[in-house]
Amino acid sequence: MDKAGRLTASPWQRKLRRMFDFEMNQTSLALALIIPSLVLTLGLVLWPIVSTLIMSFHNINLARPERQEFIGLANYINHLSDNFFWETIGRTAYFTFVSVGAEVVLGIAIALLLNQQLRGWRFLRLSIIIPWAVPTIVSAAIWRWIYNADYGALNGLLYQFGLIDNYIPWLADPQRAMNMVIIADVWHSTPFVVLIVSAAMASLPVELYDAAAIDGANAWQRFVRITIPLLRPAIMVVLVIRTVEAFRVFDIIYTITRGGPVNGTMVISYLTYEETFRYLKLGSGAALSFIVSAFILVLALIYIRILYTEDVA
Amino acid sequence: MDIKYIIGRALLYFCMFIVLAAIFAPLAWLVISSISPRAELLSVPPHWWPENATLQNYVDVIAPQEGTSRAARDFRFALGNSVVVAGSVTVISLVVGTLAAYAYARLEFPFRRSGLIAYMGLRMLPAISVALPLYVILRDNRLLNTRMGLILVYLSFVLPFVIYVMTNFFHTIPPELEAAARVDGCTRISALWRVILPIARPGLVATGVFAFLLAWDEFFFALLYTSTPAAKTVPVAIAEFTGRHAIDFSAQATGGVLAAIPPVVLALIFQRYIVRGLAAGSVKG
């Protein structure tokens, strides 16, 4: 358009035109680009969160729908003063620390193994991605079947090698069931650690190792003094992501044990699910879901803090 | 060659063998179970290789007959639903998410940083804290038991992921490239289209594969919001095999193999992209 065209336009038109002149106005371009995603996330996440928050302050029980009253923080206080809630948090913490710990240690070990570039290491690198790509539900179903007390492969294998005299009901004892679920989780999630750590390992400076070797550092010293410190950012990221995921574990528990036996694998997400969708105590379930979020947020903040101080140093 | 070196190597190869066995033994048992007749699966000790291997389970799923169980018959529909849902989520989240990510990475506007931090935070939110209101939204809009409903719900967690990862990708592309294109007369949009996107292709592929895997893997929402063959996805269908008949594992194993093939093939084909994507997308401090 020429100058004359602009002069004849009304102020409103000019304003509109300026707004859509993306070259001049970054904010409107940005707005145009982010609006679709903003609408989706606001509608599908923010609104439900607010609505859950409101619910958590009410006494809503679908089994008795006529009574819905504002009860303030009572739902929260009920949970926080309940022993079973804290036992559940304890079990969730146990699951989280043991499985994430095992995954990180194993993951670093396998990444180191890959780094040796033995014959066939490319095949191993390709294979390691498979358990991670297998859907969670499928891997849980595999392990449930392997653990089967009467026909499971684990019992069959141990029996044939003479390691056990009788078939063992792996999922019948609360504590053992938890450990078996952890093994299934480690199988599924360790590859993620390997992928991230070995990608970080590939960018480590070779010269440092040569220099350290000349200075007489042995393999273990080089690992502790060079590899681990340089991998620290990658390891921290893995820790954050895996801890957050493990703390809200649901799929694997649902498929293998459904929280049993005798609540042995009752973790916080599963408890919230039961409270909300089985016992239909919506207000109480909503409060639980916020307590879970709070725990996860605190964990994440602790990690991010550590990560940040690292960056400064 | 000294003896210490040889023993060290032997140990390393032994470790490699153990890792490979740990990876493949459970998978092999899944495949073997899927081609075992039910009776043989229940033998004690187990038949490690079935005497009468059969593909009947696969036939039941692909071309169901009259006697086929309900769960096996519905599985075809579940596969179709999963393909449609995961595919749509991938395409929509890539288009919408990439545009937003470009804005977050390159443009100045109010609340830019807080928006990004919010998206990072959303990744940590447990699904259960939005599950109930989403149920109400879906019900009120007649979207329960529909693929459309699931697609919308999945976008709620795939989209923040795509935006976050793609923003990091755009940060790795030097702004000078774009500036050069703009000096040559490109508008911002055409610079994005002609210069930035081609360079970001590895990132787009990796993010797309991730988005697909996320959607394909999702179980919790699908469990709550779908209950009929019209929208039920593969993970829900597989979980249902374990329902009443606790020991119909051969059918469940068949479903498991079929459910695992698409993501595993994708992951193997795009292995390089995925590793690079993980490196750039999440390890970027």
C-alpha cells in the first residue's frame, strides 16, 4: 500500500494494520503463534486444576450426592493426620528411591560398557532402546506373567536350575511384591538413563583422559574424578525426570498388583485413583491429588536448586 | 598381551552378554507365549519352545471367527483407535507446538519466561489431578468414548512437551542465519519456513517420534475415558485381557506383541534422532 492509502484509512483500520504488521510488532506475531497452544493448555489443564482445587475444599461423595458442603481444609487435614496416608507416602518413596537408584547406577554402568566399544557395541546400543519403546502396559503384562505363581517363567527357570524346590508365589508377600514391581520398572526405564548418559559421554573431551593417564591416574580414579563430574548435568536431568515419574507411578502397579497384596504396593497415585474413582470421594481424592503434586513439586525444586548452584560454580 | 587385559576384556564381554540377555529374554518369552497353544503355556515346567507352535492367536485378532473371544475380537478396533489418536496428536502437537516454540525462542513478548516455566511445570503434574474435571468436560461435550475426546486430552500433556523441547531446539540454531535471510528480504514467517524449519528437521523428527510414543503409551486417561470399541486404545485393551480370565496370557501376549511393534520399529528407525533429541531436548541445562 502507498502513503495515500494509509492516510485515508480510519484510525481503527490503521491500528488493526499495525497490529498485524508482524515485521514491526513482535508481540502480536508472538501472540498469533502461541494462541492456539495457549487456548488448548488453558482449557485442558488450567481450568481442570482450578476446578480440582475447588473440589478439594468440599465434601463431595458421589455415593451420597445430596450432601455437598464447603469444608475448608478438612480433606487435607484428614489425609495428613492419617497413618495410612503416611505409610503410602513411605511406600511411594521406597519405590522411587530404590527403582531410580538402581536405574541410575545400572544406566551409568551400561553407558560405560557401551563406551568401551567392544565388538557388537552398536548392536547393544540399538537393542537398549527396545525396552524403553515397549509400551509400559505391555512390559508390565510381561512381568506379571513371568512372576505368575503357578505357570510363570521365573519359577520354571529357577526350578529347572535347581535353585528352588517349590514354586514361589512372588506377588503374594507385600514387601516382595513391591520389589518385583521395582524390577519390572527398572527393566523398562533403565534404557532411558543409558540413552541420556551415553549421549553425554560421547561429548567428553578425550584429551583430559590422556592427560590423567599420563599423570598416573588409574581407570577408577579417572572415572570418579573426570567422568562423573563432567556427566553431572546429564545425571541430574535423569534424576529429576525419573524421580518425578516414579513418584507418580500408576500403570505398572495397576497391571501387576493393583496395589495389593494387603496394600503392599499401594502407592500414592493408586490410592488417589481408588479414592476418586472407586469410592467416589471426589473432594477427598482431589485433596490427595494436590498433596501428590506438592510432593512432586518439592522434589523437583530441590533438584533444580542443586542443578542451578552447579551451573554457577 | 598380558593376562590382566584378557581377563578384563572377557569380563566386559560377559557383562555385555548379561545385559543383552536381560533385554531380550522377557521379550522372547512374550513372543513365544503368543505362539503357544493355551494348554502348553500352562504346563509345568514351562515349554520353553512350544511343541505345537501356532499363529492362531494372531489369526483371532486379525480375522476373528465366531468362537473368538470378545477381547480378541475388539483388539483390531483398539489398534485402529491407537493409530488414529497417536497419529493425530503427533501432527497437531507438532504444528501448534512448533509455532509456539518459535515464539518462545525468538520473539520478545510479555510473560515469555513465565510461560516457558509453566510448560516445564506442567510436565511434572500428575495426571490424576486433572482427571476428574476433564471427565466432566468430556461428558458435557459428548466426547466420552470418542477418539476426538482422547486426542484433546492427550494434547494437554503432549503439547507442553513439544513446546518445551522445540524451544530448546530453536535455541541451538544461530539467530544470524535468520537475520541473513531477513536482510535478503524474507519476512519472519518465510524465514521460519525456509531457513529455520529445514535446519530444525532432526529436532522435529525426534520430537514427533516422542509425541507419538507418549500418546501410544498413555494408559490412565484412556482407562478412565474409554470403555467401548469406538475409542478404546491398545493399552486399555491389553489390560482387559487380564480381567476375569487371569490366565489367558497367550491372547494378551499376542496383543502385547502387536502393541509393541509400532513404537519399537519407530524407535529403531529413528534411533539416532532420538538419542540426539534426548541430548538436545532434555540435557540442555
